[in-house]
Amino acid sequence: MQALDIVISILFIILSYLIGSIPFGVVLGKLICKKDIREYGSKNIGTTNAIRVLGKKVGFLVFFCDVLKGTLVLILIKILEVTNVWISPKEIDMFLYGAPAIIGHSFSIFLNFKGGKAVATSLGVVLFLTPIPAIACLIIFAIIFYSTKYVSLASTGATFTVILTTWLLFAFGVQDVTNFGLYFIAKPTLVLSILYSILAAMILIKHMKNYKRLLNGTENSFKKKKAA
């Protein structure tokens, strides 16, 4: 690996972290709704609290931006590779360019290293690198959410789905991808599968308070309150 490639890779990793650190829940809340999302609801900067505090339209815009944070640097690197401007060293797994965005969302340099649970940003990374696990987790998320109205339960089910489908692809996926269609069932690397598992553990740990509230019956949900 050449020294220049190492420097460029480090710069992309830093860029990924800085993009991931942008707290869109806070930024859009202040710009559009004149509210600091950290002062309302669960005080979390993610999609769930954004929908509750800022409304569905702004909340889903926050979701889109948080997902995009996980993909921007990956897309940029892929464009550079396709155009032969710069090719990432084979020794560096592409996940290592997306992981800093996830870390940035959870430990934002713009929020004194505080942040959210990084579910949406993680989805962006997974969607770019392994589309099938991402699509599967979205389906499971939707099923669990519409059944229970608990985002924490839906996020947990989606997280486990990503891990299960990733390891299934590792076992049965296509080794040599020769066309775009096979990209969706390509075999992920062992490193990527392990890193996904570590990421899943981090997300589950971030939800520990939610699990305690679920057990206590105090977890917030999107169930419509019945009129008295």
C-alpha cells in the first residue's frame, strides 16, 4: 500500500466522521421548526424523536439525511473508482469508510461527542454495501412497527435481521460477482460480517434504556391514544 493511498484513505475516514457528526435532527429542527430537538421528548436527535417533536414531514427529512450520511463517502469513493481517478487499497474494507459516519452520529464532534443511536446512519452504510440485508431489515422493521408501534422493538428486529441475512449471504452468497444483478447476492467478506456483528451489538447496547422501559411498561409508542 502506497503512502499516498494511506493518506487519502485517512482523509476519507475523517470526512466520513465529520459528515456523520452533522446532527440533522438539531439543524433541521432549528431551521424549519425553530426548536432544539434536544429539549423535547426523549431529547434524542434521531428520527423517532424528530417525528414526535417536529412532525412527520421534518422527521422523515431527518431520517433521509441521516441515512444519506452513511452513504456519501462510500458513493464518492465508488465514483472515483469507476472513473479510475483513485482506487481504494484492497487491504481496506469499504465498511471502514462508512463506520466513521456511524460513530460520528453517536459521538458528534458538534455536540460535545454526544449523539443518537445511529440506526438510520447504519442503515445507509448497510444499504450501500449489502442491499439484501438492508431491504430485509426494512421489511422486518415495518412489520414489527405496525404490529406493536414500538420503534425500539422494530429497530431491534431489524438489527437482528441484518446480522442473520449477512451471515446467510456469507455462507451461500456468490463468490465472484461478474454482473450488477449478482451484486445483490454477493458474498460479504468475513471482516464485513464480523464488523456488522460488532455494529449490531453497539446498536443493541444503545437501546438498553428502551428495553428497561419496555419491561416497565413506560416505553413511548406511536399508539393512538383513545379518547376518554
